[in-house]
Amino acid sequence: MKASHLTSPPPGNERALLVGLERPEDSKWDHAESLQELGELVKSAGGEVVETMIQRRQSPTAAYYIGPGKANELALLCKQGNIGTVIFNDELSPAQSRNLEKVFERKILDRTQLILDIFAQRAKSKDGKLQIELAQLQYLLPRLTGMWTHLSRQSGGIGTRGPGETQLEVDRRRVQEKIARLSRELNEVRQQRGIQRAGRLRQHWPIASLVGYTNAGKSTLLNRMTKSEVYAADQLFATLDPTTRQFILPNKQKMLLTDTVGFLKQLPHHLIESFKATLEEVAEADLLLHVVDLSHPLYEQQMAAVQTVLEELNAWGKQMIVVFNKIDRVTNPALIEYALHKHPNSVAISAASGDGLSGLFEEIEHQVKSWRLQVKLVVPNHLTALVAELHQVGRVLDISYKGDAVTLTAHVPPQLQGKIKPFMVANDEGNLDARTSRGGKTKGTAAEPGSERAEDSRAPRDPVAHGHK
């Protein structure tokens, strides 16, 4: 049977078998949650989970990922249960995919392919479609060798020449050319987004970005805060394309709020690379709102997964508010107290009902006010790490290079104020004072972290509606 026939979908609803491999070092709880999450991904893609099978092994096999005996057993189960798709919880190698297709005579997918399929369904904008196509081609390229096995050998080279080699090499070259073309188009998208961001910067409005695990409630919160009607659903990856909306804080401060694609554990690295044009919105934001589903039993592991992706984007370390969402689903009030106590600058809300939203607005006002300190600096050329840090976690408004020093004007977050104090110089008005670009000037030099001025002098707040200080 040809490989092209092996992957043809069955008639009717797509029924899926989920397969996981549990190693001795794996936590049974984490593994069960991972498979449950895979099942949610299948539902989000429009499939139906019929069976879930777990095999316990010391390590995956090179040929089938699972054991050959288990592969034959599951192949029989698929035939008897009219199951047309088998989905594995980890990424399969090209050889494992080919071997499993021969045994199962069914469509074989891994976690990466499933995520790519969901993204392909959700992409609506031009740049979103470009990014998905690029990620799909990058995934496909090393797997092309198995698509012409019915014609000849798997790859070119000494001792492998045959009638299928020409077609294989032509396809590989076409894919590589298309990857190069898509990369060029995405660079143009990055430039266009840069122009759009420059336009937003000229308005001098703070920019906040919603980040978090998929299905944490980011789009619902965006709708609640900005009175928008962005598509929001209780499913994984309901939002793919970034959406930016304007809203006004109670103190009349105008802000921009951007919703981004949700993160996931085991998110393929090349998918992050492809979506950097979209995720640059996170890196350029003044303030991150990390939305967390507090009702999820593994919310702390989800927070760790978000941190991993933010570190890859060089966005970790930015000013951040942790927004514990879905408190209306939390049955134990002590959990809310514990989460707020453990994580500084955090609030507890329900985006669905609006509970705690006033506390979130108050925290945003406080964070934006403390962040928008504008200073002029003269930094020696050899301190490149400090300049890079200012670009990463601050906002550089103007920069020039003269002699052995770098002169720049920047908005800096509180955690950098102590570090940059030795390099502060008088601004164009002749003042050494740090000042805010909105809401008037702040007298005196910038407050160092931990000083009396840097502390929040506001009255104690309700821990459910506001963050724990």
C-alpha cells in the first residue's frame, strides 16, 4: 500500500486513538494530565477521542516509539473499532511515522502535527497563514524522504540512485525554496508591524500584552476590559491572530491591550520561531498581564511553561502582573489566598463575571505609573549588557553613539532604576530628575528598588479583588 493511501481519512467523523508512553521518571499525574490535554486538542481540532492507551517502557523504541507487540495490538484495535487516526503524545521521528503507518494502515499523527492542524484552522490573517505554512513546511522537510518509498530509495547519494530520486530531490528543493520565500514575506510582516508599533509609540500610550497558557481566559478578559467582541471559547487555541484594542483606565489613562496566542507545554520550537512575527508584540509591550487559570489543578506547571516561552522570546523580566482568573470555579478560598501570597503583584479575578476587575485596573494604574520614568543616560560603550537590558525590559526612545559612550533617553522599569542611577545626566530641560511622560513630573531622582518611595503606599486591599503586597 502506498504512503499516500495510508494517510487518507476514514469516512464520517474522525475517530481517534490516543497513545502515550510513560517512562519511569514521569509523574503519573503529569502524564495523565498531558494525555487529557491531548484529548482537548483533538476536540479543538474537531475530532473524537475513542480510546486512550498508555504503555510503560524504560525508553521509546527507535522503530515504533512504542513496542512492536503493542503496535500490532493497537492496530487490531483500530480495525475492530473503526478508528481512522492514531495520535501520539510526543513528536515522532520520520522513521517511526513511516513504520507505524505500515503497521496500522491508518493516519498517524503526533502532538506537533495536531497543534499545527489546529493553528491552520484558526489562522485568519495573512501573516497568521504565512506563519502556519512556514511551520508546516519546516516540519515536513525532514519527512519528505518517506513520501516516495513506493518509487525508489529514500534519499539521494552513492548507492541510492533510482527512478524516485529525481522527484524526491525536486520536491525537497521546492519546499526549501518555499520556506525561503515565506521567510522573506514574514520579514516584511515584521517590518510592517514595526511601523505599526512606531505609530502607537508616537501616541505615547502604554501597551499591555495578555500572555498565558492556552484557554486561561485571555480573550474573555480582553472583551471584558475593552468592551470588545473578540471570539472567545472554552477550547484550546481559540485565539491565534493577535488583536489590539484601546481601553481607558479609571484614572483616564489611555492604554492599548494586545491579546496573543496561548502557550502550551511541549510547544514545538520551530512553531515559536515561525510565530515570532506575532509574538514580537509580547517583547515590545510595556506591561505583561500573565493570565493564569487558577481552577486548573496544574496551574503552577502551566505558569512554568509560559515562563519558558517568554524566556525564548527574551521577554521574561518585563514588568508583569499575574492575573489569577476563574476564581468563580475555585471551591477552596484558601487557594486564592495562597496564590496571592506566593506571587507578588498578583490579583484574583473572574473575567467571565467581572469580579475583581476594579482591583486589576488599580494594579495596572500603579504599575504603569511606576514604570513610566523617563531618564537620559550616558553609558560607556563597554557596558553593552546594560544597553541590551534597557532595550529588552525598558523602552529606548532615542539613542546616539558618540566617542566611547552611548547617549540614550529611555523609559525604565523600577527594577533598573538603581542600576542606571550612576549614568543619569541632565535632560534637555537641565534637570537630572527622572520624570513621567504621562501624568506630570516626579520631583527628585528616581527611587531605587526597595526604598521608601519605591514601596506602594496605598491602603491595604481586599486580597480576593486585589494583589497581595
